[in-house]
Amino acid sequence: MLLSNVADTWKQKNFAIYMSGAGVALIGMWAQRIAVAWLAWELTKSSTWLGLIAFADLFPTVVLTPIAGVIADRVDRRKLSLISQSAAFLQAVVLTVLVFTDRIEIYSLFILTLLLGVAMAFATAARLAMVPNLMEAHHVPSALASDAAIYNSARVVGPMIAAALISWIGIGGAFLVNCVTFVIFLFCLIKIRLIRDESRQRAGGMLSQTLDGVRYALRHPGIGPILIVLMALAIGIKPFLDLLPGLADTVFNAGVNGFAQLAAAGGGGAVFSAVWLALRGRVEGLTLITLSALMVGPIGIVLMCISDIFWLGLIGSFIAGSAITLTGTGVQTLMQNCVDGGVRGRVLSLYGVLHRGTPALGALVMGIMGDIVGLQVTLVGGALVMCVPVMLWIVPRWKSLRPALEEGPSVK
């Protein structure tokens, strides 16, 4: 029964084509992310610069994704995805050329990362609104969990490929692989078709429609509180991924291979959670599972940072990665389940802002603090300060959240 949920979802032709291309592209994306982070560390040996690069990558999501969500509700979401992914591909080509010609330095790396963040803000809004339109509605929970499983599998494979390429032909190899995978993904985007179109022309300006989406989320009895949970994990736990080069080099003395292993361990934990959620394939009971990440995430960070024992760091990274996916996939699935289709793009763009954008703030602040008091103290402090108060606030309320999130868009 569990496997049949996933199998039936993958029989949806357009979803299968899309996810096949996305899976390949995600491996390239994670290879590039690992290479960018390590390149920034090699150029500066500064956790502040690691935070700044993460900020450049993720912060445009905060500013642009709500606007992109309005656009995603107005236009063909497949075309918006195709345009934004093409822009990201051009960024990858320029970065690859600069690295191979030895003209890259930290400021150009920062600017190119910022440009990628702009492209991905639109790509994120398009993807979040488009994926449910690739299949029949009852397949959406398994589809979103499958999406998360593939995304996080790439978090395991991509870092290992990046480490091998960096050791074999240099850091430019990881960027070149990313360019190739982009071509495959763009071809798949050209081939797919949406089975239903939720986009429509609406009266009112872009700002008013953006605010409509915010008001809808805040007034919804489930979406507003669950977004606070997402924000706590996004700021308190997720930035550890962007600061791993510093941990690998200064705490564990493990170099680029150790960095790749820590990143892959986090990806492994994320895959474990995503596969379990995909096999589970239902919304019922997902609210409590999502809230459990508020406890699981800090446990992982503490284990990773409590000593300089590398295998303990790997276990901690695995647990923290698992918590990030429990929250990210759980919140997205619950929101997709209960949101009205006419505001899907705008409301899911808020998810994109918090899941992808707010870690930029966390990474920047933790990067600066890491240079002052050390990364271990900073990461543990951030996890506890962000997650524990939210857990104490939300857990007594979970029974009232459950029907609002799990019973569909009729519950307002």
C-alpha cells in the first residue's frame, strides 16, 4: 500500500518527466553549492564571508518571491519556470568560465551568487505553484514527498560528486557539471504540460494582490502558526548547512572531503525523512510529525557541535538534516492541502520566503558571530533560542491546528 502511493504518483506522465529532469539538475545544483561554499572559504577563511555568500544566495527570495508568487498566479507557471531556470543556467555558465580562466574572486562570486538568488526566487514561486498542477489532486502528498526525497538525495550525491571533481580536476569541474545538468532540466521543462490551469487575470495591482496572499495566510487558523514553525527551523537550524566549510576545516580538521561528508550526512537524514513521508503518502497526522522537528533539530545541532569527534558530527548532521525535511516537506504538504487554488502561488510564495529566504538572515548573523565566539557555540545557541520557545508555544495548540491544516481548503 505504501509503495503503491509512490508508484501511482510516478505514473503521472508530466510529473515523472519534470521530476526526472529536476532530479538531475538538483545534483548539479548541490555540486555547485558545495563548490561555491568551499571556494568562498578557500578565498577568505572567514565564516562571515560564508554567511555573506549564503545571504546573497537566499535573501533575494525574501524580497522577490512574494512578487513572483503574484506573477505565478497570473501567468503560465511552466513558462515562468522555464524563463527563471534559463537565467540560472546563464549564471552557471558565466561562473564556470570565470573559474576555469582563474578570474574569480570573492566579490565577483558574491555578485554572481546574488544574481542566482534573484533567478531562483522566481523559480521557487513557479515550482511551488506548478507541481500540484502536474497530477491529479489526490497524488499531491506523495508527489511533494517524492519531490523532497529527490531534492535531498541530490544533497547526498551532489556533495560527493563535487568533492571528487574538486580533488580530480579542480573546483571548476563541479561548476561544469552543473551547466550540463541544467540543459537536461530545461529540455524536460519544454516537454511537460500542466493538466489544469489555476492562473487567471485579476483586478488590482501587484502589491495589493501580494498583500491579499499575506492576509489570507495570517487569517487562516493553520497556515499562519505553521509558518512560524517553519521560520524557527529555517533561522535556527538550516544555516548550519551554509557554515559547514568552517566546521569541517576548523573544528574537525577534515578539509573538503570532510565538508562533503558532513553535507552528505545532512542530505542522508533529509532523504530518510523524505522517503518515509513519501511512503506514508497521507496528510492525516502530519501536523504532529511536522512539529516534532522543533525538538529533533536542536538535538542534531548539539550532537554535531559538542566535540571535535568527526563521526559524532556526522550523526548530528544526519539528525539536523532529517529535521529540516520533516519541517519543510510537512509544512509545504499541509499548506498545499488547505490553501485555495486561486491564491496558491501567493500563499506558497510565503513558504518560499521563509524556507529559502530567512536562512539567509540566520547564516549571516551566525557567520558573523562564528568569527567572534566560534561556530560551535553560535550554532547551538541559535538552535536553542529559535526552536525551544516556539515549541513551548505551539505544542499546546496542535490539536486546534490539525483540522485547519489536514481537512482541506474548506476549513478556514
